[in-house]
Amino acid sequence: MLNCGGAERSLLEVFRALNRQRFDPIVWRLDPTNMYPEYFTAFDSTKVLPRLPQNLKSKIRIGMCRSRLPYYLRKAQITCFIEDGLRLFDSLKQLMKKNSGPVVLVSSQLNMNTRASLLQWLCNYKVPVVFIEHNEPYLRYKNVETPEVRELAWSRIRKIYPRATHIITVSDAGKKSLVNRFGIKKKQVSSIPNPVDVKRIRHYLKLQPPDHPFYRGKTPVLVCVARFHPIKNHAMLLRSFAIVRQKTRLKLALVGLGLLKDTIQRTIAEMGLEDDVAVINFDPEPFGYIAHANLSILTSYSEGQGLAVIESLACGIPVVCTRWKGVGELIKEGVNGIICDMNDAALASGILAGLKLAKSKTRQTAATKSAEKFNTTNILPKYEKLLSQIALNAHGNQEMSCAH
């Protein structure tokens, strides 16, 4: 499911950059949504998995699978998860008939990891499954979800994640969360940051600014590239921006897509910010908006890593971030950005400090240098080493059977 999040883009970046002499990456989608079509030119094989036939046999398979699940999963609306798990199973079975080499299934984010694990849970097979966790799992659900949703999510992590062959987190904070709060074994988890193609992103500095009124004048531009989702905390950003706007002239560009888009636009109108805040439609490569801004903002309650932070640093743009676990792995206070407490006044002060930092002659060098360690050329060898080891361990031991 290739929606508009940074997790999807970073996963495609990993697959796109894998050594083709060692790996043959295939991208499978459970629905036709694809917000990143330009990435697909790098793949020889990509497809939307066929849906299960709507017949009695499928109903029996789903019912038998449901009966084997523990209560905490059965009480959720799990039918779609079972269907998708069986779709994965059927497609994997066909793939392994044609492929003589080892197969490793890689999935990303909790909902997709749940589907992949159901396949492993319900069907007796030995294809290794690798989860990539892009969030700080505990805080991701603690802050913004209802108690019922929160407890269900935590239960799924606690019960399902240990079943993975291996888990990759994108930050050390995410790894510690899985180990300390959810009881995952340390040897089962690796911390590998999201890769960023620094050279490709920095190319946007040489291009013309985006064709948008905010980028035509000399008024400083703040940019926030983030899904319109409660966890991204756009409401606090707008309140803090209103405070700063009373002291200095500036513009705010919100680049993204999501369920809260209409709500955010109404809030902008109610606050009288229409002349200074623009909601810009999702761009699969938003680097032009970042590269030609003065300051990048991310106000999330929590992040696994914060891909937008690294992409902003790659553009030489300082970043103002709220204080979430792992942000210290990216931002060095006063050098390449500002870290703020989670309240309106602190963020407003952070924005003013960030604007001063943006005028520094050394900030571009500091930002770019700090992004370099996340460059694709530095991160990919870690992915390739881990996936090769998993594939080698699984070779000759990949059998699939299903009682349903």
C-alpha cells in the first residue's frame, strides 16, 4: 500500500538501490494506490496482488483462519487482514514455483507487518519475514489514539513482532522501544536508518524555485512536509506560526496529503491565516519546496526517524523539530537545527531561533554534512548484508504448505 508517507518512499528507495547482481526486488501491492510512480521505473517486476475469489472455498479458508486466531485479533475487524494474508500466501506459492533461489518477504509498518505475520501464523511455511518498523512503537500510539485502538496496536506488536525472522528499526530509539517495552529479543532487532539519496535531493538547489507565490518574493518561507494526520500535530504548528507572524513577516507552506487536509484548511481560514499559509498538494518528490525554503518544520508527537528532517538537512536547510525520542540522532542543537518542547510558545521561540540560524553562513555546510551519514551509499550495504544473511540461512529450507 504505497500511500503518501515517508515510510513508503524510504522502502522504495531501499529496493531501488539494491545491487541487482545479488538481489531481484519485486514490489507487491495489496491495492492499486501508488503515490510514487516514478520510483517504479527501477523495478523489473511490480504488481497488484489479485483478490481472493468471492466463492465458498474462500469463505471457508477465511473462516478456518479466523478460528485459529487469538481473541485479541478476533475481536478486531480482521477479515481484511486474513484475506490479504492469504493473497500473499497464494502469490508467494506461485513465485516459489518459478524461483530457485531463496525468497525473503519484507514488509513495512504495523498494518502491513500484521498481514505478513498472519501469513506466517496461519500457514505452515518457512519463508523468512522481515519487518521494518518506521515508528517509535510505544509513543506512536500513546499520544494520538483512543485507548481501545492503542491497546490493540500494542497487543499486536507484543504478540506478532516476535514471530518475525528479523525486525529493522530506523532509529536506535525504535529498537530500544521494541526491546524494553515489548520484550523483543535484542538479537532479533537491527537499527538501520532510512537511506536518502543526497546527491539527487541536492540537485533541486540548482533548479528554479517551485511555481508558487510564496517562493517568488523575499519573505522567509517555512515548509512542513508531512502527512495530514493527527500524529504530525499541524494544529500546534498553526498556532505557533500565528504567534511568530505577529513579530515578523513570513510564509508557511504545508506540503502533504491525508484525512485531516480539509480540517487543516478550515483551521487556517478560521485563524485568518489564508494569506500566509498555503496547503500544497502532495508531491512524491517535495525537495524543491524544501530546498528553496528558509526553514523546515516538523511538529510530530513522535517519529521513528523523521525522513523529512534528513531530506531537509540534505538540502542544507536547518530544521525546527519538536522533542521526540530519536530526534537527537538527527539534530545538533544550534548547529543544524532547533529542538523544541511540545507546546505553542516553545515552538514559536524555536521558529524565531531557526530563522536566525538560517541566516548563518555555516548552516548549509553543517546541515549537509549531518545528512551525509544517511546517504544511500552508506546505508545500503547494511541492508544488503542483513538480507543476504537471512536469505542464506533460509536457503534450502523454504517449504510452504497450507491446511486451508
